[in-house]
Amino acid sequence: MTSELEARQRENATTLDQGQTLLRGLRTVQRLRMIWLLASIGAAGFLGWAMLVGIWSSYRGAFSVIGTIAALVSTAAASIFLLKARPEIDEIRYKIHELQAQRLHLAAAQAANPLVALRIYRVSALDDIQDLESRANRNRRTANIFQWAIIVGSVTATSLTGAAATNPDMQSWFRWLAAGISAVVSISAGATGFFKFRERSFGQQQTADAIKKHYKAAELRIGEYEGEDEETALTLFARNVEILKDEQRKRELQLEESTESHETR
């Protein structure tokens, strides 16, 4: 019975790992498709505007029309790919949730004794690690997007301001565009300072790495877990994880308080 349960646990862990790997790959593809869609929308909007306004009056009949049609086709294709992949991602996410629930049931079925709760807690720590890493990656991506918007926007606004001085015919357009980009830069800088995405990401990743370190140490009986029996090791592991999670909550509360005080000022 024990060997059968262990075999089911190994099978569950393998299937869950494969599902999570597949989900990460699909999400990466979706992000690339989203970039494709945004780039296509930008190209279609710019070329359509150029065709209507006649900014390239010499090549309006060929370049602008063909370019606009190509950008619209690209936008439609990116939208179709995004919509088609969405149900598959939702299905895989649902299967992962089922496998995680099954993993908890298998951990609980190992033995009907006081160790059950500690075993379930140890397995549940993997979900805490995944959640923290997911939030850390999301905040890191958001911080990087705003940072690039600030860098690229600042350079572009400066270039447009210089171009406005040397092109009297397009001076008003360049000035309006530079003003719009400067507004985006200001909003990005304000959002970065207000929400503190990078600080949140650092704290979440740090906590996830610390929990992962304790998980491995408890599993291999190394470090402070060396020489301890299963119940003692799991109790010590649960205590350490709760301390780490409490410290993470305090850090997030401090960030929230600093944000609120900044908003009050």
C-alpha cells in the first residue's frame, strides 16, 4: 500500500511539473503574441494616420496603403492567435489546480497520525513558493516596462523636441507628440515611485528563495534539520516558514504605509 501511494505521488509530481512547464511556455508565447499585437496596432494606427494626413505625399498611393493593409492583417492574425490559445491555457491551469488538490490528498493519505497536518503543510509550501515567485516575476516585469518607458520616452521626447526646431512644417505635430510622450514618462515615473514594484518583487523573491531553501534542507535533513526525526523536522520547518511569511507580510505592510503616507503628502 505504501509503495503504491509513493508511486502515485511520484506520478502526480511528474505530471504537475510537466503541466507547470507547459503553462509557463504557453504564457511566454502569449506575451510574445501580445507584443506582436501591440506592435501591429501601433503600425496600423501610424500608417493609417500617415495615409489620411498625407505625411508622405510622394508615396501615399503605394507605401501607405499597402503598409496599412499589411499592418491590419498582422493585427487580425495576432488577435486570432491570442483568442485561440486562451482556452488551452485555462484548461491547463484547471488541470494544475486538480493535480495540486490531488497532491494534498495523497500527502494526507500517507498515515492517519499527527504527522498528517505537518506533511500537508510541507507540500502546501510549494504552492506558497510558486505564488511568491509568480507575484515577484509580475512585479519585476511591470517595473521593467515602466523603466523602459521612462528611458525610451525621455530619449524620444528629447529627439522630437530637437526635430521640431529643425522642421518648421512639422513643428506642431512634433511638439504635440513630444508632449504626449513626456506625459507617459511622467506617469511611468510616478507609478514606479508610488507602487514600488521593484521593492515588492525583491521581497517576494527573497521570501520564496528562503522557503525553498528550508524545504530542501528539511527534505534532505541537512543544516538545522540534521539528525532530527520526521515530526521534529517538519515542526521546525513549519515554524521557519511561518516566520518568513510573517516577515514578508510586515515588509508589504511597510510598503503600503509608505505609499499611503506619500499619497497623503
